[in-house]
Amino acid sequence: MLYKRSILFSVLVGSRPPSLALGFASISSPQPDIKTFSGCLTFLKLFAQRFDLYKGKELHSWMFRHNFLASPLSITSLVNMYSKCHHISYAFSVFLTSKDIHNVYTYNAIIAGFVGNNLHDKAFELYMHMRHQGIQPDKFTFPCAIKGCSEAIEVKKIHALLFKLGLQSDVFIGSALVNCYLKFRAMSEAYYVFGELLVKDVVLWNSMINGYVHIEEFGMALEVFRKMNESETISNDFTATGVLSALAMSADIINGRSMHGFVIKKGYEAVVSVSNALIDMYGKCKCVEDAAGIFECTAEKDIFSWNTVLNVHEQSGDHHGTVELFHRMLDGGGRPDIVTITTVLPACSNLAALLYVKEIHRYMIVNGLGSSRTVSDFDHLLVNNTLIDVYVKCGSMRYAYMAFDKMNVRDVASWNIMIMGFGMHGQGNEALSMFDFMCAEKIVPDEVTFIGILSACSHAGLLSRGREYLLQMESVYGLVPTIEHYACVVDMLGRAGQLGEAYELLLTMPIESNAVIWRAFLAACRRHGNSTFAEVASKHMYELDPEHCGSYVLMSNIYGATGQYEAVSDLRLTMKGQNIKKNPGCSWIEVNNSVHIFRTRDQEHPEADSIYTSLDSLLAPLFEHGYALSI
């Protein structure tokens, strides 16, 4: 017996006998004795804890040759060992080859094994098979069986059985029920089970809070948090992130600031995930300075910290600040991911900063971001669609097409971006060619595709083709034209000088008109100097959108072009009286990888004095040669 134990011990500590199987084979024992059997089970458990599949297999081999597999206990231990070592196929094989000795413990082991290896459907199948075999589940069966449910009705059936067996108040079973109901968004059932449990740990409270956050019932999430504090359950940093998520999504800045105080009181602010949640909460509440302050005070910034603060600046319209933060991230050794890139690229498009876009594209290529070999198809589409869209908006169709051409996977959005891009830049024939290639690739066009096509026909003056596509949209593809499609056609007719036909379409189209489509018609009237139609259009726009400055500006330009300066003056007085203001335009320029933005008579640039001094030095020689400044 001492020799047997020494062999097992040598395996455990790592000494190398010829083999575990050979070592046990030297024991001449016709029947397995209880001590050796107990030792085998002990070491199977240890091998499971150490994920030592190799030694587990050797012990399995020895047990097979010496008839140690005739007990449900040995089968249960082997199934558990193989499951913990993530070789569920071996575990299932052991289970299947021991059908005659199955009991509740062997079923519990294999069901838990499948759940532990994320094969929930198979786990539930085995649970049902167990019931059909007449084996009564116990309190250890149900938590895993509940996790294996793929439909809410399956959970409810198990819940009913638990009432029958009197197990519904068990803390582990109750926790599994709550989490499963939360998974299926069955909040009333989850709340009922949660309320019935006598023992609730912090994990269960957090699950309820996050469950309500996921279904956007933020008031209930805060109510659960309040009850959690009343129950004197000690919260943790996961509690704080869950509550902050609810406050962020509901833009509740008052409770958000209170929660910030709670976080400081509990000392959770040093936890990076909590700091990230605070940044996100302040950002969604449009308190950008507070969000930036939390970010700057975060000692250990991770990728989520950078992504969150970048998104806050981008969503607030601070495109310049977004790009500057991105460069800070790179200078500090940060490694952007897909989320970072898809946040920063739109900022570059709003700044029309083509050099920045090329720099980011270069980084993507070098680091494999966006490659279908390194990311999922979804991420590949997301980042590359964003990239080509930014190139389009920066005016570089050449680079947009290069990025598009290198995509291994394209969806309808990829084609739409290219069609819209060619149309925007007046390359109508190229846009229509892209549409033909798209159809040849068997990509079914959608409503957005036809907006791009009709817009391309409008900018390129392809009037007859535009009419054909409008008819094909419904007759061939079964798509009903929307107000956006009719706006494109009105714009197309207006650009072609067919104002009468455009006006008739406005009156007869099957959709109620809006200010946007009348504004498109008014722009065409201005282009062709038709003040009669312009006054009709402006009357409709004043009724539909009286506070939009665009209508007044267009009419002012039309009156000015026809010499009606008194009408211009009256219109401007009307705008002033109604407090309607036109946002000033701006210009920007890239210098040394930095974007500088200017407005008329701008004094906000940090180097304004130097800029105006340099401008005066340039203007002085021009004045000396007789040139005058025109304002």
C-alpha cells in the first residue's frame, strides 16, 4: 500500500517514473481496494484544479485497466476532471460509455461541464434526458440546468418544479433564476424571485441593478440601489459602475453628482472602471469640463479611459480637442483599438483634416487594425466604412476608392458611401457605375442607395436617368420613395431649370412636404433668378419652419441679385426682430499636423496678435501698390 501511495505522490510532485500507467500496472491487485480507489479520486480532483490533462489521462488509463470505472463516483470524478481541463468531448465520451451506472451525481457533473464550457443548449438537453430517465434532480442540478435554458418558458417550467420540490428559496438556485430571468428581460419574474430570497449578496444586487439598466428602466435601477443601501449590504465598485451607467443613460446630472460624492466617500474613485463610468456619465450629461477633469485625475488610464473621453469630446462637437487628445494618447504610449479609430476619424472628417486621416490610416495598416485577418467581419466593416466615409468627406475620392477596393468584406453601406461620395463630388457617371457593380455583386440596394443615386444624377445633370431610377426604385426593388427621395428629384429638376415640373411634383407627390424640400426648391429658384416661384416657396417655408435662418438668407440673396435692396433690408429687420441669427462660417488650415480654425474678425485664436501682425505686414505692400481691401 505504501508503494501505491508513493507512485501517486511521485505523479503529484512531478517526479518521472516510466509512466503513471506502468507504475500502477506493477501493482498486482485483482480487485480495487478502497484506499487506492480513494487516492485515485483525490488525484483526479487535483489534476482538475491544475488543468493537468496529461496526468489525468494517464490515471484514467490505469483506472480502466484495473477495473476502477465501475462506480458512479469514479465516472463523476473523470467527467469533472475532463470538463475542468476544457476537454468536454472526453468528458462526454466517459459519460456515454457508463450508461448503466448513471445517477444524479454523474448527470450533475456532465451538465455542469457543458455549462462551464459554454455549451448551454447541450446542458439543457442532458437535463431533460435525466428527467426522462426518471432520475430526480437535486439542488446541485438546478443552477446549471437553469443556466442552460435558451427560452424564458423553459425557466418558468423549472421554476414551477422548484416550488413542487420546495427548493425555490435556496440561495444558489434563486440566484441562478434571477440571472436567467434577467437574461430574458423578464424583470417582473426576476424581481419576484429576488424579493423572496432571504439571503442576497452584493453580486445579486448588482445583477438586478444592471438588469434594469439594460432594459432602460433607470428609475427602478436607482430604486434597487436605494433598497440595497437600506439592507446594509456593502456595495462594491461594480455597484457604482452599474448605477453610474443608469445615470449616464438617463442624463441625470443631479443624482450623478450625488453618486460622485458616494464614490469619493467609499474610495472607489481610484478604481479605473469607476473613473471611466464617471467620465461617461458627465459626458452624457454634457458636462464636458467635469468629464475632462475626472480623466486628468485618473492615475492609471486604460484604453477605455481614452476611448470614453475621446467620445465625450467628439459628441460635444469639440473635434479639434478630440484630435489633440488622440495625439496625446499616442505620445503617451497608448495603443488605439477599433473603438478609438472609429471615434477619431469622424472628428477628422468634420475638420476636413486629410493629413490626419492619412496618418491614422497608416497606423491602422502598420498595426493590423481593420484587417479581416485580425478583427471580426463586423469590426472590419465598421472601421473601413468609417475610413472611406471620412476620405469622401475630406474630398479625396481616390483614397476612398483605394480603401474600398482593399476591403475583403463589403456590405450595402460600403457601396452606399462610395455612390454618395461620387455623387457629392459631381462624378455622376462613376456613381452610376458603382451602382451597376453593386447589383452585379448581388448586393440588394436600399433606400439610402437610391438617395445617393438620385443625388448623383442631380449633381451631374442626368435628368432622364434620375427619372428612370425613381421609377425602378418601386417597380423593380419594391422600395417606396420617401421625402428624401423626392427632395433629390426636386433638386435635380431645379438644377436642370425645370422649375415648373419641380413645383408640380411638390404639389402632387404622395407625401406631405416639409421645409427641407421647399428649401431645395428655393435654392433652385435662386440659382435661376426666379423670384416668383421663390416667394411661393418662402411662404411655405416660413409656415413650416419659421425659425430656420436658411430660408431668410436664401430670399435675401434672391432679392439682392434682382436689385430689391429694400426687400433685403426688410428681411434682415424681420430676422433681427425674431432673433433669428445665421451661424458664422469658418475656415481652417492644417499646419505642421495641427488644425487652425478661423472665423471672420476672429480674436479667439491663442496666437491672434501674431497672426494679425503678420497679416498687416502682408497687406501694407499691397496698399502701397494701389490695391484696396474689399469687405
